[in-house]
Amino acid sequence: MDEVNKGTNKKQQLKLITLTSDFEKQSRGVGSMEAVAYEICPDAKVIHLAHGIPDFGITEGANILETIKRSFTGGVGNYHVCVVDPGVGTPRKAIIIKTKRGDHFIGPDNGVLIPAARLLGIEKVVQITNQKYMRQPVSPIFHGRDVFTPAAAHLASGVAIESFGPEIAIKDLTPPPYEDAKVLMKGKDGKESIIEAQVIHISKFGSLGVNIVASDFDQFPLKLKEKCNVIFKGVKSQTVPMMFATTFGEVPQGNPLIMKDDYGRLEIAVNCGSFAEKYGVKMKDKITITKV
Amino acid sequence: MDEVNKGTNKKQQLKLITLTSDFEKQSRGVGSMEAVAYEICPDAKVIHLAHGIPDFGITEGANILETIKRSFTGGVGNYHVCVVDPGVGTPRKAIIIKTKRGDHFIGPDNGVLIPAARLLGIEKVVQITNQKYMRQPVSPIFHGRDVFTPAAAHLASGVAIESFGPEIAIKDLTPPPYEDAKVLMKGKDGKESIIEAQVIHISKFGSLGVNIVASDFDQFPLKLKEKCNVIFKGVKSQTVPMMFATTFGEVPQGNPLIMKDDYGRLEIAVNCGSFAEKYGVKMKDKITITKV
Amino acid sequence: MDEVNKGTNKKQQLKLITLTSDFEKQSRGVGSMEAVAYEICPDAKVIHLAHGIPDFGITEGANILETIKRSFTGGVGNYHVCVVDPGVGTPRKAIIIKTKRGDHFIGPDNGVLIPAARLLGIEKVVQITNQKYMRQPVSPIFHGRDVFTPAAAHLASGVAIESFGPEIAIKDLTPPPYEDAKVLMKGKDGKESIIEAQVIHISKFGSLGVNIVASDFDQFPLKLKEKCNVIFKGVKSQTVPMMFATTFGEVPQGNPLIMKDDYGRLEIAVNCGSFAEKYGVKMKDKITITKV
């Protein structure tokens, strides 16, 4: 009995449905999805992971979903809905991705779910075609409410992933909006290595998220407290030298730094300031990192 | 026993209290109302339907509440609080509207609750006067926290609507900020009919919500894929021809379209763009629709 | 049995964890903290009290937390997390303040928690040092997720405050960003008294919150409906005469007024308008109030 309880305990009771969208924050679209989730699965907890993503911002949305690996430890019992869906109303597929950790991602097949799902290991992908698990009539322009959130809530209620529709091969999915940056090994012992990367997030504070995986960065020949050059190729081409630090406070106020972020990638920031504003950087700008 | 359980099942367990306001999104006013709801009715679920409605925006607030008909199926057990309340502190009444579907609307008697309540059928209106169900002392400027939300939470806890105060005749309510647009039948077989309408919502994406009921629009002599002229009479007078479509993807990117929205009315949009910005349209602008 | 139930009833079931931050509203940081709270304490309810506080806005954050005294009646079972934390990554302490009413405040030792905690009476302060109650590995830049919210959730789950770390003397805490304004008694019978105060909040509507405690204001020789002069010393020096009113509607539209706010302090506003915009007032501007 105790053994059984161990297995079915707490973990099974906690059903988290997260919602992420390019809808306006705290707007009726967001509230509608929350209501649908509770109507179908009253014992789930709905968490608004992020809304107000720039319109049709697949890059930004994909990056925000990456948060899940580090901030959610649940895995099993976690259902993540993402509605950044410029293709709604076209024949783009609605999909569920089951990951090896147990998390499920639900949303459009436009690449937005891939980076976050890859971080947890993609196990299986299913297309949502079963009308039974959609809210009827299905709005041609609001699949977040009528297709994706219902799927998440039905999964949370115990419906098997196979019930939603046919399996899709991973290779047939729409590719993600960005791949991980690669460290290009150059020079003797890699001492002249460079990284070609891209801005995939700009925070409220004006800090940049870049598509470099923290563990990949460890291969780059740069030690903590050393400086690197970050070359920006946006509107304005410029080279900004900055320290590789653990946190903001290690550089004087107003100075730039590069550090590991909270979610497994690298972040470029200014201590107590906005990097994006100070240096005129925009989303998707390309950057190159070299040793000083 | 089973019979009893059937009756008291799921549906009764799900008590949804929705909050809509012109307070800043995720601000202390919003958080305060959520706390009050849980303190009075701990087993309710609070959903933030929409906040950040333009200050004193009765038209916009009324339109947002209309969402409830389509996005919430509950009816019984659903309590919708709306705090767009420029008259707080004046003798305007605080009211509860019970609808035929079972939803209750709670807020000021300034017309903001009427359009949404009408969609569900107004059954009964009660003025909130019983101090027992208010949070004491009642702030003269924050009835959302001290009058409306407590009323919703007490209703959710099982207090009868009659306990809150005297009944009010529907005809004595403050009229709504807009009425439904009418199709004016003209010409032989109605072939020259026009619609005089008004912008009652502008979304984050710049799409316009108009006060035309979708089923009324079906009387207008326009078939899917056909074009109509939409004449705007705001700051800039202009005629915009556009296709009547089911969804965005049916017109080329950047092109305008008119379609049924997710909530029972008509929407005017640009595929992958902002109609409001492109054509300089503002809230409450008058429009006329004619056949091309 | 009944006696036992009385003691363990409702009150114990209601565990509220509130979150306040300078993170972007409905952003991944906010969603991450909510997830952590539920993972540790599934039967708590998470309330977003306020987010989007101006970056590093300790004054604004402190003022917003003051809401708790008036809007939350719980005390016991209420855990308030505040993440306005420019010092994250420096040796600033993480603390829990237990108040006499029973509320706990959890956040950085930078003064932001003090004004709200003082209103409820500070009983005890503990530094959070026990790694066992932190989320591992602790991010050097996101203590909201890995230190503060876990502490709140563990407290809500029944962990004793003493378990988190050593007690700190109240006098050793970093001082608050503002003190209460004092009424300076002058003239015969205090008839020429003045108040030297400061703007500590500006609402979405452009109303000013000032650091005057409502009950202190009662000492000022001004009756309801009488006028006072409010002298602003910001960018633009100016004297604005205004009525002391109970609520907006007591002055004509567009006119200024001073009144008690919903949370225990004074508010300066314009009926149906924005005071801050009309008079060019900014956060932290100094003001002097005199009788006309």
C-alpha cells in the first residue's frame, strides 16, 4: 500500500497546464484558454508562462518555451500549450510532442515547439485530428482555445496521446526558427575559436538571450573574468568588449558582460542598464564572439 | 448515493470567478481582488479574463465580456466581475445580473454588463445593498475589491441572489454603450442593403471588432469570397474594399478581409498586419458596409 | 471533534503565496516562480500581486507591498514574495520577515519589504541560508525562482521559520526606501502646520500615491471639502490648490483632489484624468502640503 502510494502520490496530483502566446497579456484570449482548461480538467493548475510575445514571434516563443527545462522539474503531468500561430486557418498541422522527461508540448507545427522539446528529448509526435477532443465548433482562427488547450486538458485528464491522431515522424516536422550556435574551433589548441550566434530574446531589462548552449560555451577558450569581443552586425556594426562573468555585480554599473543565463544559454547584459538600448541591438541580429 | 453524486459532481465543483477591469494588468488592484475571492470562497478558481482595458472604457469592457458566451460553456457556477467603473463614488448602483444560461454578471450599473448578459438572456437583476456581503469598511473608490468581488464569491459559496438586495426592473438599468448594428434592407430582394456599424474593439494585432452580430450578417447579400466596401468615417474618410473570408490565410499577406470572429461578431483585419494602423482607425469609429 | 475542526478549518486550508516583481508582466520569470511554488506546495494558491514594477524600483515595490495590509485579511497562511532585487549576485542577504499579524514576507534585504512589514508589525527576521530549502543549483541571478519562492512554498508546507537560517536583528536590516511623512505642527493650535512628503507611486490612471499615512493626515488641520495647497518641487516647481475629498466625483471633471486611498495612505488625483501627466510629476518628487 505504501509502495503504491509512493508511486501515485503528489506527482500525479500535480497537473500543470502552461499557456504561452502572442496574445495580449491578460486579454480575453488568454482568459478563454484558462477557462477551457478548467472546464475539461478541473484539478489541473493553469500557469501563464508568458503572453504578449511579439506578434507571430516564432523565434521569441521558441526561446521562451526553453525555460521549461530549467524552471519546471515535473516532466510527467506537465502540459505546455504554445499559441504563436501565424498559420492558423491554413493546413499547418496541430501537434503534440511527448518528451523523454515526460513533458508534453501542444501547439502548431511551425517549429515553435522544437527547441524546448529537443532540450528534453523528443520521444514521439502525434498530429491532433480527433474531433472528439476539440471544442466544437472549432473556430477557424482560434485553435488555442478549441484545439490546443483542449488537447492539453484531455491529456491531463488521462486521455492517451495515441487517441488524438496519427503519429508523425520527427523528420517531417517544420524545422525550428533557430539552431544552436556552434563553436568554430580555430588556431592552435582552439585558441582562435569563434562563435557565430544570433539574438533570440530581449528581456524587459534589455538583456540579450543568444542561441549559444551554456555547455557548448565551455568549449570556447575563455575563462571567467576574462574578456571577449562581441561583434554585432545589426543596423549598426560594432565590436563590444565585455567580461565573462557569473553575474551582473562583477562589473561596474553601466558596463557590459556575458554570462550564463538561468535557462541553459548565454546572456549579454549591462549591469543596471539596458544592453539592447545602449547598443541598438534588435531581435535576430547576428553576432560573432572572438577572444580579445 | 450514485444519484446524489451525479447531481453534485464536477459541474458543481467547478466555480469560476472571472475578473475584468480597466486596472493595469497584473497590478495590485487585480491581485487584491483575487485574494478577496479566495478568502471568501477558497474552492473557486479565479480567472483573469482581461485587464488593462482603456481607462473608463465601457464600450471596450462590454465587448470583452461578450467573450463569455462562446469561451465559457459553464453557465451555472460562473461569476463574472467587471470593474470598469468611472462612476465609483457616485450614487450609481452596484448590480448582479443573473442570466438564463446560469452565468452571473457583477459590476456597476453603467451599461458595461448589458451586451454580454443579453447574449445569454437576462433573467433577473438585483441591486447589491446588503452590507453583510460587502468587505468592511467599504472603500469609496474600490468597489471591485469591497463590493463586486465579495458578491461574486458569496454567490459562488451558495448565498442566494435575493440576499444581496432588492430586484431591479431590466428597463431601469443604465443602457449599454452600444446596440447591435442593423442590416438596412434596400433595393430589390435586398440587393442594395447596407449595414451601419461601429468599431467596438481593437485587438493587439490591430484587428477591428464591430457591433455586427454574425447571424445578422448572414442576412446581408454577401457570399463567402465575395467583396464588400467598408466605408470608414473616422478622422480620415475612406472606402476599403475587402473580401468576406473564413480566415486570414484566404487573402494575400497585407490584404484586408472581413470575417466572423471567435465570439459571435464580425472582425475586420489585415492578413499578417494591423488594420487599425494601416488605415488609421480608432475605437468607436462609425463604418458603413455596402456591396461592391 | 468539532473543536479540532474549528482550529484546522478554512484558515489552514487557505495558503496564499503572492508574487510581486519587476519582471515583465506575464513573462517566463513570473511563470517560472508560479511553477516552483506549486511543485513544492501543491495546495497553495499563487496570486500575482503585481509585476512589471519599474526596473530595480525599490520605492515602488515597497509601496505596492503595503497593499497587503488592507486587501488581505488572512495573516496566518499568507506568504508574500517580492523580487525587486538589483543586488542579486552580490552578498546582499535573502530574508524572511514574520509579522505580528502572521503574514510572512520573503525577499532581498534591500529595504523593499520593510514598509509593508512594519504596517503589520515586525516580529522576527531570519536570513535564508539553509541550502536544503533552495532549488538546486541556485542560479546566481534568479533568486526569485531558486531562493525566495521555494522559501515561501516550504513555509506554506509547514517548515518552521527557524529552519531557514539564523535570526537577524531588525536594526541590522537595510533601511526602507522611504519613511512616513511627518506632519510638522506650526502656528497657534497647529493651524499653520505643513507636511513634507514624497511621491511613492504613480498609478496607471496617473494618480499619485504619497508617503503620508492616512491616520497621520487626520492631525493636519484640514477638513473634508476644504482646500489645501500642494507644492511640487520636481522638474517644474508649482503650487496646485486642491480639495480634500472622499472620492473623485466630489470635484468637477478635470479638477485635482487629495483623498485617502484604498490602502491606508493619501492619493492625489484628477477626476477622470491623469494628475501625473497634467502636472508633469515623477516618482520620488518631493511635495509640501500647506493650508490655503
